[in-house]
Amino acid sequence: MTWPEVKALDFTRLVVLAPLGAFEQHGPHLPFTTDTDIVTALALALALEGKLSDRVLCLPALWTGHSTHHLAFPGTLSIGQGHYVDLIRELVRSCVNMGARRVFLLNGHGGNDVPVRAAMREVKSESPDLQVVFASYWMLAAQSIREIRESGLGGVSHACEMETSLMLHLHPERVRLELARRDGPSHPSPYRKADMQLAKPVYYVSEFDELSASGVIGHPDLATAEKGARFYEAIVTDLAKFLEDFLTW
């Protein structure tokens, strides 16, 4: 688009969709771009293919995120937490400046969670009329993911059953499945399990190499392209359901 086309948009009927990714290690079998690849595909499905596509203005994915905990693995590129707060705040401010009334920060990387929430608090105080929301796709689609996954708790976390399946569906040429192995924390404590679908009662931080020697947490050996298609379709459906509701806010 060009700037006159953006100026002519009716933002009262639009959601500005901002996909948030990362550039970080995903074990020996998935590329650094995994989080960005997945969240980009989900965002484009909403913006180009869904029944609400004419109500969505999709931004390019933010390809780097807050991944400091992965820096022990070579190749990871990260923005520190304070700078990531600034980055998200300025991104949303730019959206407000062009007329946005609703901004949906669609997240594809768990490490972005804390700084994005901090940035949103600041932006909302500056722009009380703005509706800005943040969600990781695996949280909005939690029930659907639970119905599709085969692994128990610990199987879906990082470079795992779900992410590997999604990449086999979206970008099979980027997956080295022969190198996929299970890994992750082996602590007996129920407070130290790692899974996207586990609500932890205790918040703590770890370096990723404390949790996994390979950079994997989960069961990528259970991944298939067919399962990836099922994950993808279910997640897009759940995201669209939320978008439809958000458009009424």
C-alpha cells in the first residue's frame, strides 16, 4: 500500500494486526525463523483468506523478539527487555498516529509476553480510546490444541510436537526431522514442568540451556505434516473467532 491509501482507510471498522515473532534457536531440526514463520502464516491467513479479511490491516511480522534466555545457543538474535518494551510502544504509537482504533498484537514467541504487556500499559494510558490486545496464538487456541496433541504435559513447549508439525505443514523444506529428539527438564517437582498448556503457580526465570541441552523442550518425534495441517486450521479458526468479537469492542 501507499500512504494515501492508508490515509483513506476507515479505521473505525478495521483491526490492525501486528504479528510478533523471534529469531532464536529451535534445536537441531528447526530454523531460527520458526516463531516468525508460524505467526506470519497465521496472520496472513486472517488477513488474506478469512471472511474478515476486509476488516484486517496486517503489518509485516516483527522478526526479532525478546530471546535473551536463548543466547547460549549460537545464532540467536535478541532485543533486551527494556528495548523491546520501547519497540512495541513505538510500534503501537505509530499505529495510533495513522488512525488505528484497534490493535491486535498476535504473538508467536513466549519470551515476548512480559515486555509486551508492559508496553501496552503505557500506550493505553496515553491513548485511552485505543483498544489494544495481546495474545499468543497457543493461548487463544488452547482447547483446539489440547484436542489435537498426542503428547502429555511436557510435549508441547519449544521446537516441540506442535511447532514441528506446523513447520512440516507450512515449510517442510526447512525441517530436518531426522535430527528431532525429545528433550526438556527432568525435574520431579510439579512446579518446574514446562509446557505451553501448563498454568504455572510459581513464576521463575531460567536460561534455556539449564532446561535443555539440545534447545528442544517437548516431543518433536510425534510431529507430522498432517497433524500440522490440523493444528493450523484449528488455530486460524480460533483466531478468527476472537477477531470477530474484537471488532465489536
